[in-house]
Amino acid sequence: MFKNLYLVCLIFCSTFVIAQVEETVTDVSESEMGKTDVPFATIENVPVYPGCKGNGNVELKSCMSSKISEFINIHFDMKKIASLDLPPKIYRTAVQFKIDKNGDVVDVRARAENEEIEKEAVRVVSNLPQMKPGMQKGEAVGVLYSLPIIFKVEPPTETNKKKKKRKTKN
């Protein structure tokens, strides 16, 4: 009885091991690799934001990051966020998008605690200007970019509290 159980267990384990060994490896040609999107951190030639100039990727990356941050700071509607009456704290929104082969911002996605914050982040990032596309091995490719949008909601001040009370009385 013990030998039969041992034999069944041995057969089962050996089949499981053999099934894992027989993996199929798919070769990917260089032309197929060129069709994929490349992360911003590893791209050979980064996309160029309008107005950015530099002698290399480091300068262009720095310029692009600061220009995108500046654009978001100007266009992110904090009045809309204030109207949500969110509790005071620091809010973080993770935004991901792609700069396609034409330099257009596409596939914008955001993740935040509040759906309205997500919508505002997507709206602002979708309005980024067209850029010179990123290049990999001499060809224009899609470039994946991620950034956090962080802002702080302050507790209401005494003057704001009084204004709200007046508005509610009318």
C-alpha cells in the first residue's frame, strides 16, 4: 500500500516537474521590438517638449520634466478641487501617459483617492502640447511617462469659515 502511494506521488511530481521544464521560448525580432513602447527612463533619445534645448538626454529629460511640472501647476484647477470640500491632507495622484510616434500625448490614466481629482489630472495632462517624438534605434517610438501630482488641501481658515456660514444663511 505504501509503495503504491509512493509510486503515485512520484509519478505526479515528475509530471509536474517535466511540464515546467518544457517551456516555449518565443524569439522576438528587432523589428518587433522597435514597435513596442519604451519607458522614458531608458529611451535612447527622449521626446522633446516645445522650447527645450540641450546637448544630451540628461539636459532634455530635466527640461521636459520641469516644463511638464510647470504646465500642470498652471493648468490644474485648484478651485475645482477646493469645491470638493476634501478633508485637509496631502493628496497624491499617479498619472501615466504615452507620447506616441507623432509626439501626441495619448492613453492618459490617473489614479487618485477621488474620482474628480483623477478626471482633473487626465484633463490637464491630455492638454500637454505636441512634442518631438522619442527615438529608439533611429525610429520614432511611443514613450511611456509617469508622474505624480501632489497637492495639499489646507484646513479652512477663520475667514473661510465665516464666508461659508454667510453663504449658508442666504
